[in-house]
Amino acid sequence: MNSKRGYYFPVVAYTLLLLLIWLLSWLISVGEYFVGLDSSVNSLVSAEGLRWALRTVLPSLNSVSWGSVILLLVSVGLLRSSGLLRLVVRIFGFRHLTRNERRAALFTTIALACYSLLLYMSIASPWNMLLGVTGDIAGSPFMHGLSLLLFLGVLLLSLVHGFIYGNFRSLSDVLCGVGDTFSLFIPALVALVPASGIMPCIEYTDVLSMTDISQSNISLAGNIILSLPFLHTIMLHLIEKREE
């Protein structure tokens, strides 16, 4: 039970951090009023702060690329449940492969070669159907849809390996494997709710204007905050697997 609670640590930590940001912005404003502190920090615990929060709560949530998150989790679910991820780990760990693993690896490699050739043909002359109107790959449909093309590649390789190796016997096995991975990352998905509001709240207080932090570094910090719950879940899962 304790290990399961550990998965929800980011939810609790981010919620407390969000509350702390609100509390500190209020304490600084109180200090300005009673002590005469010279600060330009905007208080979140104020009429204007509450109005701002109500106006921006949905935009903050929508700023999270939920589509990309779902594609990533489905991809991880396919790799994990098909056994392809385990195969890659065993290969790079120089582990001995069974006859069934070698057979599945052979067919997966053939599928990878065929898919790579198909992608190459889509951008190579005389087909180049996925290049831009200027014949350039920059800004082309290929680059715009790269995440989808990568997902389709993962889907193809996972299905080939899963059915050849025997982890998949029907479509239900595929869906159940993906569903199991989603259930594993539910705490990380929940953590995105308070996480999506941390950087907007910090930026509203205007405390960053007193520092030399650039906008690119602020964006990087926001991406790290959104990524940490997933890394935390993966680390806990790997630790549990090692202990079994």
C-alpha cells in the first residue's frame, strides 16, 4: 500500500507547492501594507488575483499538450505490453535471447526496415508526397506529422513483436496492455492538474521580474515540472520490478 501511495507523491507535492505560492504572495502583500516593504509582487489572495485565477484555470490546463501525452502513454503501453521494450533492454544488456525472442526480433527488424523504407519513399524523389510545396522538408507535412508517424511506427513494431512472440493473441490483449499502462500513469496525469498552474501563478506574482531568468528558461522549467511526475512513476515502477 505504501508503494502505491508513493505514486501520488507528485500530486500532493505540486498541490502544496501551489498553495505555498499563493500563501507567499499574500504574505509579501501583507508585508508591503504593514511594514512598508517595497515590492512589486502581485498577491494571488486578492480580488484581482481570484478573478485572474478563474479566467486562466482552463487555459492553464489546456496549455498541457494532452494529445501528445496520450500518444506517448499509448506508445509506452504498446512497447511494454508487447515485450518489445524488454527485448531492447535484453539486447543492449547483452543478455542471451531465447529462440522465440530471436524469431520475434527478426520479424520486428524486417517490419522496421519496411516502415523506414516507406517513410524514405514519402520524402524522396520522385514520390516526395510528404514534402512541402517548395520541395523542402522544413515545415513540410512530414515534419508536422512526425509525432504521428513515429507513433504509427511504434504501433506497427509492437504489434508485429507482440503477435510473433505471443504476448498478443487478440485485439483485446493489445487494448488491455495499453490500459494497464494508463492505469500505472494515472497519478502522473492527476499531478498535471496542479502542475499546470504552478508557472502561471509564479508569472502572475511578477516575482520573476526581479531576476534575470529568460523566457526560454521559464518555459524549460515549466516543461520539467510537467515531466517530473512521469519520470517519478517510471522510477518507482523500475524499482518495484527490481525488488520482485
